[in-house]
Amino acid sequence: MSVKKRVCMLSFSPMLFDARIQKEAQALRDAGYLVKNIYLEDQRYLSGIKNLTEAQENYNRDMHGIQTIAILLWTKKFNNIWKPLYHTFMSIELTFKLLYVLITNKAEYYHIHDLEPGLFAWVGKFIYGGKLVYDAHENEIHRHGPNRVGILSKYEKFIVSNSSLNITVNEDIKLKMQKLHNKPVLEIANRPKYIPYDHIDRERLRTEFALRYDQKVIMYVGYVIPWLRGVEIVLEALEHESMNDCVFLIMGVGRLDEFKNHLKNYAEKKGLKNAIKRVLFIGPYSPDEIVHYLNGADVSMLLYQSDQSFNQTNNAPNKLYQSIMARTPVLASHNETFPVYIYGNGIGKIGETVRESSVDDVRMKILTILDKDNQELYRRNANLLAQEVSWEAEASKLIEAYELLN
């Protein structure tokens, strides 16, 4: 590529711990593109991060050569006023600020992450003649509940029809998008960079948090969202006497202060006095650090509640692949996606699936995974599978797709 082409990545989500956006931006940077990340900052998201300065330093280190433009909405400070008025003011501010940033940052490619920034990127495409790249991190039309599926389907059809490249994270969503919009969609799975097993710092978790080796560690990694990810189910299971030697570590991102209050109130309501004492919030950490901490856990939980939304049943999230890369056994929902990876991966079981809404079933499956022989089996199989689910092959697919747009 003789002249470096410019890529503007747009997201309405905070950037600090978004592994997918960071990896894609790094891959494009390393391939010779000039990349800018434009996103909406969220002060409530940042307020729960204890090690914020360190996290920002790690982000700057990993994203060197990539310009980051954070858009801070002043109107968010007034979220206690009448909601229709609040949303009106915020929408006006968002529109003016984002349009200004787009107009002053000409690019050959406008790469949107999720559906929300699509219309703004289309404006950039219209003004400068750039190409639109739509990157759906999940089934976007189902993200906001059944009442909005109709209008979001039409909006997504408009974005897809105006995009030169459409991307999503797994085969199920890819097929549904292709059927709905009659355009090709590229699958780029949300996988971590490959780490050889002997390069993992296997002592980091227990050393840093003074965890005894006779303690069993259950870990949740990812966005903290009340009710949707099964954290409350594990907390209830933890109260049972058979789980007394277990601790529950939550490496969460999102509005952590709000979620901590939610979990505290839930424990008080349910009488989970012993369980809540064995819950520890850690991190969050940069994407490249997560595997080292996760390796020290005995169980990585992915209890997506299937009755909540389409995306809870058709999900192959980054944390699944991070668990495999960490060689940590997985406890996951018995939905349409997870059993394929856990039982049908061609190598062997890497954990268990479970009826994710049942406290007793979750508890029994945790105990199954904690069995010494099972631990060895699941970790051995995950080690064999790790190289097959790494980011490097996905990055090559992304670069090849971009090259075809030139």
C-alpha cells in the first residue's frame, strides 16, 4: 500500500477495555492503515475503575500509533431531569459533536462497531466518498428488546445496503444477517491473541490476591449487567455448604459501582450472608492481561440467561475464547452456541454446560468441574484447542477483506 489509507472507527461504547475494537484497530495499524478510534466516553463507566491511570497507560501502550478521540457528553450530568427532555438535549449534543468530529476527520473507510453510529458514518461516506464498514458485535436488531426489532431491522438494512463490507462475530448471526438483508457477511470471531501455555503467568492471580491453593476460584469476566449474565445464580449457589471452599471473583467492566450495589442488595434480600463475603471484584485489566489472571481460576462462568434475549442464546463471546486461551474449564449456558464449542470442538470436552437459571444445577456442575480428574482433562483439551481459536487468523481475514475494498 503506497499511500496510507485512513480508517475512522466509531463506537458508542467505552474503548478502554473493548478487546475486539482494539485488536481490529491494531491489525489495521500493523497492515499500514492510519487508524483513528472515535467513541463516546462514559464517566459512570470510568468511575468504578480503581486502577484507572494504569488502565489508561496500558491502553496507550497497546494502541500506540492509533489516535483516540473520546467524545464526552456534557448533558449526561443532568440525567436526573425529566427523561424526555434529558434524551432530547443529549441527542442534540451527540449529533453536533459527532458530526463535527467526522467532518474534521476525513477518511477512506468509516468502520462502525455496532449499529448505533451507522447514520453518522453514512454522513462521512456521503461527504467524502469513503466506504462504510459495518461490524456487528452481536445481533444488533435484538439488542434493545422485541418492541424495537421492526424499526431496527429497517435501519440495519439501510446500513448494510450502504456498506462495502459487513462483518459479524459468529456463524449464526452471519447467516441470519445474510438471509435478512441478502448481502454477504464476513465472520470474524472475537478471539484473543495466541499465548503459548508456558508464557502464561500461572501464579499471578493467587499471588496478587493472596488466594490459598486449597481455595477454589470461580471467575466471571466481562460486562456486569444485572440478571443477564448469571452472576446472581452463582452467588446463590455459593451459599450452599458444599461450596464453602469456593471464592467468586468478578473481573467486571461497565458501571461497576452500580452493579456492586445491586449485588449487595440482592444478597441482603436473599439472605446470602456467607456467599457475599466470598465475592471479590478485581481489575478490570487490559485485554492482553486477562488470560494470565483467568488461568488461575478453576471455573470460568458464562451463564448467559437464555430467556432474556436472542443474543443470550446465540453468543460466542470473547470471554469463551479467553477461557480456552487461559486453559481454564468453562461452565456455560446450555444454549444454541456454547455446547458446540464445549462438547463438539473436535478435540474433547473443555467444561460443562448447564440449565443456567437453576441454582442447584449450576452448583452441581461447578462441583463436577472442580473434580481433580476433570480439571486435568478440561485443561489438557483446552490447551490442544487454544491455537485453533486465536486472533491471528481472524486478523488476516480482516486485512484481506480491507485489501479487496481498495
